Amino acid sequence: MSIPKKVAFIVFLCLFVGVSVFLSFNTIVRPTYEFEELTDVAGTDVDGWSFIGFNGNQFTEEVRIDYVRDKNGENPDETKPVVAVDEFTFVSDEYVEYVYIGESVEYIDERAFVYCKQLRSVYVDENNPNYCDVNGVLYTKDMKKILLYPISYCTEIVYNDIEKYGEVKNIGLDIKETINASGEGLDALYLDFKNKASDDISRPLFDEMLERGVMAPYIGTYYIIKEKTDNSLTVEKAWSCDEVYSIPEGVERIGDNCFYKCDRLQRIDIPSTVKEIGEMAFFKCYGISLVKLPEGLASIGCDAFSYCQNMRYAMFIPASVEEIGHHCFYECHGIEKFYLEDASEETIKLGGSWQPKSGNSFKPEPAIFGASYADFEAYNNERIAAEQPVVEQPPAEDNSAPVETKPENIIDKIKAWIDSFNVDGTNYLIITILIIVVFIPGMASIVIDVIRKMFKEDFLMSKKKKEKLRKKQEENERLRREYLEQLERENQEEGGNE
């Protein structure tokens, strides 16, 4: 195959692949808004139009769930009120900040909103007879179930405080840096601020900060204006550090995925009225530490507290708990002991792997049955006291000869450095090394082999190398013939002698 034909074939192949990918993407891509008319939604006897899918984009920061709309969320049809929001309607959305629920909605699945990273508040029409919100947190109207605590609720607190008081009052902030920017005009001021900020700040975010006095480029990260003139800015970068939420008395159920991945939440207060904690209710809430389960709690769902790695010391489970779901406290390695008020395993239903494994062991620490709250409290107090910092007295003068200290073992340093790449039990350094050493060379070898077989061996060779290869092949062929001729002569001579 000549070189022009080869080039033409490669260009055609690339165009074919590109068109195929484009057509496939357009075939499988979801519209932004999806609705479907259903009967008996989730066995609730609710009939009508359901909101079944949302595929957001950077231009969609607010969603209104009231009437059926076109695929772009426009042109609401008031003859088609939405009565239900199906499970997994919102999944891993990165843009929506506010959701407004209309008065016609009768049913919202507990897993309708899963991991909406920028969601700050959910507001419900006050005339809705089934649901309500309490300052942006979603509840049933009778206040017996909490359905959703928005992941970026801390951002809403900060924005509201800045608007009302000009400063943050209702959440603690950890100031990380102060930025002083200056410039003649907004463009120059923006460029100077962008260059000095430790995060990549877009122009829309910068304009929002000028307008509202604050911006949040990431969950729990804020830039707050302290001083502003026409040509200068003084801005503090801060992290929210003590987000706390108290579920009100009267709530009986914490819904599935209610606090899913709210990793800025530091403490959750569960009222005495709660009887059920749903599946994955506090999944990957990395920040929460000591959680007190109330007397009267009956069940804890599967993965309810999985990956809550800041939970420490001991956990007390009252006798009222009848069931603990599988992997309930998975990867909660900070919990050293479980004190169960039940007399034995026979009086409570325990799911598989409900405890974390202890230390380097492949098995969890045996739970302590028949324990009292006083036992649990004594252990926790002892552990807390042991971790209190010890005030060191200044050392007395020592006139003796200095003692040589051994330098830190280099192997320990290497181990510590490798361990620093551990995330959720996975060491990404080792994975990266394996990809570089094994996967990439292997794939490169396969690709080169395929190309050579497709275009013959000389495809990747220069003319000089082709000529060298041809001569070597001719020499090998000549030697092969001489060997065969020699072998044939020897056979004839042996036959003649006989």
C-alpha cells in the first residue's frame, strides 16, 4: 500500500470513529427534563405526571417542579401538574443550587435527590399539603420525616448571614488567607485577584462576589469581601469548620440518602423521637464525630454510617434497636468498640459486615453485649482524656554531654509517603505505577503490533532500514539454501556408501 493510500485510510478511519461517537452520544444523551405519566407511583396510589429524570448543565442553577415542561425546562404546561418525583431523578448533579417544589406534588421518593453537589436549599410551596421545608431542608408536612439535607447547605447559611448581617454569624469559619487585589477598572481588578487567589476563579464568580459580598467556588470554601473600593479589594478565603444540624423533635424517620456525602457536617443531633434511620442516610459524612443514638430507635439501615471516618472511640446501641443493616458502620475505623444494650446476638438482627474491621485485622473487634450506657460513657471519657494535649514543662538545664540521636529511618519515611496516597482504603500511587509500568506498555505493544499487521512490517521503517532489512532477509535466505544443499549432498553420499 502506497503512503498516500495509507494516509487516506487513516483519515477515513478517524472520521468514521468520530462520526460514530458523535451519533452514539446524541442517541444516548438524556434531555434536561424528563416526565412520564404513571399510575400508582411506587405503590402510593398516586396517579399522574411524574418527574423521572434530570440531566443538568452549567446553565441550570434552579429547578422548578410544578408542571410538565419541554426537554429544556421551558414552556410549563399548566394542564399537566407534576404529582411525583421519582427515585434517582437527580443523580450526581454538579450545577443545581435551588429546587422549588410546587403545591401539586404528592409524592417524593426518598432517593429522588442523590449527591447534588451544589444544592443549597429546597423550597416548597406553602400550599403543598404533603411537604414543607424548614429553612431549605426538606420534610414531610407532618414533620415526621426528614427527606433531604442539601450538601451545600453551609453555603446558604454563609450567603444569608452576609446578606442579613454583613458577616457570618451562624457557622464557624477557618480563615486560610487574605488577598489584597488592585487594578484600574474591573477587568484589571479581576485579573489581579485571579492571579493572587489560590483557586481558579471564573469571571462570573468574581462578579457574584462583587454583587453579594461572597462567593463559593467549592463546597465549604468561601471568598468574603472585607473591604472594597473602586480600584481595590481585600478578600478573606475561609473554610466552614463547625457545621452543625439539629433535627427537630417529632421527626420519626431519617430518610434514605438524607445526609448523603454531606462531608462538611461536623455534628448531627438526633432527637429522641426518631425510630428509623434509612439506608445510606449518613453515607460518607466524613466530618461527623460523636453520634448519640436515641432510646426508642428501632432500625438502622444498610450503609447508614458507612465511611464516617471521623466517628471515634465507642458507639452505644440501645436495646430498642431491633435491626442493624449490612455494612452499617463500614470503614468507620475510628470506632474502637460497640456497646450493645441487647443481651446477645439472638435478640437483635445484625446484617453482614455491619462493623468495621479493627486495625490491621481481617475481623472486627467483637461487640460487647449486655452493656450499659455508663460503660460506654466511661470508655469514651477515658479515650477523650487520653487524647488531651499534655502541657510540657520546660526542660531543666542539662550540662551533661549531648547524646547522639539516630536519624529517622529512611524506610519509615518512604512508607509514610506511600501511605499519604491512601484514599478510602485505595492507594492511588500504586495504581498509577501499575498503569504506567504494566498497562501503558502493554497497550502500546498491542497497538504497534496491530498497525504492523495491518500495514505490513515496513510501515514504521525508514527507507534505509527497509533496505537493511531486505539485505538481511536475502542473506538469511542464501544461508538457508546453502544449508539445505549441504544436507542433501551428505544424504546422497551416505546412500552411495551403503
